[in-house]
Amino acid sequence: QISPNGSLMLVPEKGGLLWVVENFDPISGRVPTKTQALTISKICTNVERGFSGTAFHPSFGTDGNRYIYLYYTYDKYNNCDASGSAKKGPVNRLSRFVLGTDNVVNPSTEQVFFETPILPYGGHNSGQIRFGTDGYLYVSVGDGGGGISQEND
């Protein structure tokens, strides 16, 4: 995801690391710099789970707005491998964070917007997040896979 003014790029790694890349310009040949912005520690990464979506607020960088939005598989009940269980297992979470001017996120700025129901299977987790031209944040959550879906795909 690239910031509205084009100066920063958010690069998530499935395992929970978020990088901020700046000074990228393939035409000039300038060497980009990257900063490790955040490590999400309670994350599930088995199957299709992990850190899957990032977005900048449309007004990022103006009037002090430094909001970024992240979508990841949160290990809410300390059980990433609860295959087939509707009573335990991870959830997908959409949160807003504040990206500091040093391109580092303070984890205490997390504001959880929503969590999905428990994900008993590891597939079809989706995670694409984008702001529309209407200013609303859109999130694809997937169907969670499992059961008939996995057998008939």
C-alpha cells in the first residue's frame, strides 16, 4: 500500500512484521530505505493465515493524520491450530494504528475496529483492505474455508 502523497509504502510480512519503505523511485535509481515499523506478536501464520492487509487513511499526512489500518489473524485464544473447532481458534482482526513520524508504530495505539468470528479452518481468510472513493474502508474477510468448501473447490 502506498501513502496518498506517494512518499511511503507499507509492506507486511505474513509472520507479523510491518515495514515502512520510503525514498523509493525506480526511475531515479535512488536506494530506498526501510524501517521495521511494528511486530505483531500474537499472530497465527499457519495455512493462509497471517498479516494480510494494510491501508493508509485517505488523509494520511495532512493535519497530523498518521492513521494506518492493518488486517491480520489474531491468536485470541492461544490456539492457532484449532482445526474444525468453532469454540477455540484465531480470529481475523481489523485495527487502526498511529504511524509515528519516525515511521515506527507504537503498539499501544492499536484501536480494534472488529474481529471476525472464530476461524475453525485456515483457508479463505482474505484480508484485502482499501478505502473507496467515497471515503469508506472496505474489507474482504473470506469465508473461512473448511467443510464442504474445501472438498468442492
